[in-house]
Amino acid sequence: MVSIPDELLARIDAEAKRQGTSRSGLLQQAARTEIGIRQVSRDQVRSELDQLAADWIDPTEDVAEVIRRDRRSH
């Protein structure tokens, strides 16, 4: 159990609604952020991987050919 003033609770509820989550979900995420636990969504991971791939390979190249070349070089 935790005590939260009514005014703050109303703002938490409004933010949870804005983000499309629950009060509990919002508070859990805030706690993770505060104590330094990073939690990322699948979409965020995919986006980061896409960016890494874009930095690694020319998007006009055939990905399969790039992998074959890399395998041959090892």
C-alpha cells in the first residue's frame, strides 16, 4: 500500500489514460525509470535493430549477398 494525494492521483490517472495504459502500469514504469531499470518495447528494439542494420549495410544491397560475403570472409 502507498499513499498518494488525490490531486497527484488524478494527474497520474490522466497521464495513464493519455498513454493508453493503466494507473498500475504507469506507476510501474515510473518506478523502473527512477531506479534505473530500462524496459523497452518490441517496437523500440526493432527500431534500434533497423538503425543498426542501416548503419551496417547499404539499403540498396541484397541482404542475402551481404551475409554470404561476410560468411566467406570468416
